Amino acid sequence: MSRFYLNYYKEVIEWEGWELRKSIFIVMFLYILYGLFFYWYLYIAADGRLPDGMEGTAADPETFLTSREIQQSEEYSRVKNYLYFLSVPLEWIIFFAVLILGVSKKFQVWSEAASKFASVQTALYYFWLSLLVAFLTLPISFLSYRLSKEYHISTQPLSLWLKDEVTDFLVNYVLMVIAVIFLYFLIRKFEKRWWLLAWLASIPFTFFMMFIQPVLIDPLYNDFYPLKNKQLEEKILHLADQADIPANHVYEVDMSKKTNALNAYVTGIGSNSRIVLWDTTLNKLSEEEILFIMAHEMGHYVMKHIYVGIIGYLLLSFCGLYMIHRLMTVCFKRWGALLHIRSIREISSLPLFLLLLGMLSFASSPLSGMVSRFQEKQADLYAIEMTKDQEAAVKTFQNLAKFSRSELNPPFLVKLFRYDHPTLLERIIYIQREDERTPD
């Protein structure tokens, strides 16, 4: 009988070893194929040329960029987009490997040995998991940083970049560990309905985060202070008054120590809403262009885009959490032993949750991007109606291409998965068409 069990366990171990090797081989083979496809697509197949009839117009980069700037924009965009598409499934692979190699189970054993309290165990487990993921994805992050330095987008010294990386890790850990502790409390207590309760709890949490973001989180990364140019502030506040936006101050942020890119935004909700300008925008754009940008941001506020975005996010998260619940159940039943998961109630199942969350988020990005691009076009047209300055609008988009090395006409898949704004080509074209429709 003992020999029978010995042979049985030997066969089980051999089977598990074969399944492990096969699974790793399949995943790595698919990742290599995926990487080769996007290399072919971005470097060979994609055509970024202007549509016929656009040559010599305001949308033609040759009219406002040097040949060297055009070349740098094309090179930078290709590499940046390729790194993005490589990095997206990398986290999925890490979570899969953590499960199938038993690392997640080992983290759980360590955390259980360190404390008898479930919340402390979860916090310790998530620290080890997030630290491992941060370490394994650091090379891609560093390559992105070096790329932006090489093409003069980033102005950050390495020490400041590392400081931001550490700050980002700590902020994300603090926020996420609270969510994970609460999530697994629900999973353990309400195994069949946890997803609905988690979604209900996410509603006040989302509003709370939007309320504290401008005053507690953003200042951890940058210094914010009232706009120094008081004449410009007065003009911006005049626009805000026309739009019925309750703003008493405009803030600038010292982004020039980090980047040459341009940006401005309205953030927060209620009494914590803020109008913010990057100092790079103030230094590199004319007053008319800055007023157009601010009118654009005010358009989002006037048309309640922030609340539309929250509603859309909550709808997607409702569907996503339900799908994760169903998929986790299926994965546990079919591959629980292979993934070293004895129950989805155990914290060792968290990588499976994060893996499914990442895949569903990526799959839904074309839909959320399409909605966002529609809202951005609405804000552009609102800004034109408010400022009556099409020339400043076009010049703004040209400068965005110049200083941010942005593509005017990106490949279709890049736009589909990455762009939450219309392409610069599209924005210049519809602004010019709006100008043609405007009576003299």
C-alpha cells in the first residue's frame, strides 16, 4: 500500500511539474508573439502620414516644426507606444507567475506567521506583493524615464525621479491596502455577494478621493501656489465668472523641474475644486493660448463632465466586479490546485483578482477612451465659443505637438487604447471647420 501511495504522489508531482512548465511556456510564447505583433504594427505597418489634402495646412507638421523635431516626434512616439504595449501584459504575467510558482502562497504563510489579526496579515501580504511587482516593473519605468530624458521631455534628475517613484509606491500602498483589507473582509463574510457590497462602498470612496486629491495627495508630488501673474489670473477668473464657476484663485504648479510638457486642468469637487496651470504652460504659451486652454478646462466643469465620468466609472466597476466574481469562481474550480489557491477567501487569491482587474480594465479602455474623446471635443468647441479665438486654439495644439513630442496622427490601435483626447490632427481640423462656419 505504501508503494502505491508513493507512486501516486510521484505521478501527481510529475503532472504538476508538467502543467507548470506547459503553462509558463504558453504564457511566454503568447507574450513574445504579442510583442512581435506590436513591433511590426508600430514600426512597419502603421502609417502616420497626413490624409490627402492636409499638406501645407495648419495640421501639417512641416508648417510649424523643423525636420529634426518631426523626426524626434516620430521616434519618441514609436518607442513610447511600444513600451506601453509591452508593459500592459507584463503585470498580468507577474501576477500569474506569483500564483503558479507558489509565491503568493508563501507570502500568505509569512503574513500569517507574523500576526494573528487578519487585517495585519492582509497589510503584510499586500506589502510584499506590491514591493515585488514594483521591483519587477522598475526596468520598464526606468526605460520610460530615460526615453523622456533623451528626447528632452523630462527635466528630472534621477534622484527626483526615484523620489517620485517611492512616493508613488507609498501613496498607492496606503490607499490600496485599505481597499484590499475591506475587500477581503467582504469576500470572507459574503462570498456570493461581496462584489455588490464592494461596489456600493466604492461610491462614497470615489467622491472622497476626488475631494481630498487636490489638497492632500497632489501636494506630495509638487508645490502648488497662487498664480503669480495677477493680470492673467484676473482674466482667467473673469472667464470663470462667465461660466458660473465658483473660483477665487488660480494655482500654478512648478512642473518645469520635472518636464517640458504642457498641461492645465480643473480638479476636485465642491469647495476643494481648483484651477491649475503648469508653469511650463505659463512660460511657453501666449496669453491668448493660455486663456483658450483655461476655457477648455472650464468647459468640462460647465458640462458636468467630471460627474459623467464618475457615473461611467461606477457603471464599468459594477460590471467589472461582477465579472471578476464570476471569473474567479471559474478559475478556482478549474485551476485552483495549479494556482495554489485553496479558497478565494484566502488573501493568496489577490493576484488572481488583480490579474482579472487589469485585463478587464484594458479591454474596457477603448470604450472609456471614446467617451473621453467626445467630452474633450465638446470642451474644445466650448472654448472656441467662449474665446472666439480659433487662431490661438490652433497655435495651442501646434505647441502641444512641439513641446510634448506628440503625434498629430497616431496609428489606429494607439488611438484606440491610449488616447483619452482627440488626436491633434483631429482637433486642428474641427477647429478650422468651426472657424469656417463662424460668420464674419
